[in-house]
Amino acid sequence: MSSEGLRTKICVDSFADANMKLSGILAVLFLVYTERSGFGMCHPKPACRYPPSQWCRSLEIAIECRVEKQCMEVNATRPNQAVPGVSVTLYYESLCPDCREFITQQLFPTWTMLQDIMAVTLVPYGNAKELRSANSPFSCQHGEPECRGNMIEACILHLTEHSLAFHIIYCMESSADVLSAAQSCLRLYAPSVPWSRVDSCVKGDLGYQLMRANALMTRALNPAHTHVPWITFNGEYTEENEDKAMSSLFQLVCRLYKGVKPPACTGAPVRLDRSFC
């Protein structure tokens, strides 16, 4: 090949190579544009300045984010906030086998599905007794470890947000060793709360005051409790409700709720507006 032909081939190859690079850059820019604009996507992202968790906060935000229809459908499935939820209060002991079984097999699973229509209050004290001793102010049915477990859970309820505290206590009560699991359960569900705060509460005056408050709540029960777990609904105790709660708390809460039953209670499917490609 002549030198002139070689130079021509090099120029053509270079031009083709540059052309390919330019095409690649344009393709990348097009992909970036379509991703940001939602053009050509099956589920375009609403162009609004609010995070998804806030889209249904108000009608104005829903309109701006172009999800007003979806928000109306979602809100239609939520319970009427004007109707009070079912208040469930559990008086229990941290190491009581029946209490642990109720928490792990009935109370926590039901709450995870029906928390929009029920409120849970946990009172760790049970059959404990208050003593007039500075070294050991309480005696517990299952010994000193249970007193410590009760106080740990009372401190966790005081130091963390309620839903996190319930997760932590469920984690503890479902573990093979309730007390040994406390630190790891706290670290798992409330990593911002150092164990040292719980330990200080347990060893200090705060823990005692929390347990004293639980003792007063338990002693104020009418009728007086004769066993644990002792469960009240909307502040009242009946043997009938307790029997039903022990076998199917979920069905009982659904029956006691006075508002429109949520889909979880009725078994009705929740149909949302969807688009498909």
C-alpha cells in the first residue's frame, strides 16, 4: 500500500473511532436524561421535591407529585382515626414461660399486622412483690434474674420509642436466654441507644422508680390479678376476652374494633392503581 493510501486509511479509521466514541457519549447522555425525566420508563418517577414518604401527607403534595389517585386509594384502606383503637395492656413477668409464649406467638404478631387499630402497653412486674430492703427492693416469682429482666425491659420502654421498645422486648423474650439477649437486641433495633444508658437505669434510681410505677399499676387492677399474663382490653378484664386472646388475639382485636375493619381483618385484597408495560 502506498504511503498516501496508508495515510488515508489512518484518517478514516481515526474518524470512525471518534465517531463511535461520540455516539457512545450521546447514548450515555440520553440514558441519563431519560432516567431523570422519566421518558420511556415504565414507572416514571414523579418530579417533585418531596420524598416518597411524604407524598400522601396532603392533597397539594400528592397533586404536585402526580400520585393523588394512588394516595386516595391507599388512604381509603386506612382506619378512621376518629375511631379509637383497641387498647391492649399486658401485665407480665420477663421470665414467665406463659408470658413469653403470649408475647411471641400472639401479641407481637398481632400488633405487627393491626398496629393501626390497636395500642399496646407493656407492664413488666407481674407477681413480683415490693420489699423494704435497700439491697433488694423487689422479689420476683422466678428469682433475682427475673427482677433484673423486668427492670431491663422497663428501662428499655422508658428510653426508646415505643415501637422500637416492643421490637427489642420481643427479641429478648423469643431468645433462648432473655437476659443475655438484651444487649444484642438493643443494638439491633436501637443502635443509637448505648447499653450504658440502660445499665445506668437498671442500677440507678430511675430503674427503681419505673418498677415502683409498674407495681402501683399492677396493684391498682380491678379485679386484682391472680396470674400472669393478665390482659386488659380498653382498661377492662374479663375471663372471656382473656381466653380468646390466648387462642386468637388477632380475631379478638378485629372484633373489638368499632370502626371500619381494615383489610387485614376482613381478608379483602387491597387493590391499588398500577400500570404495566
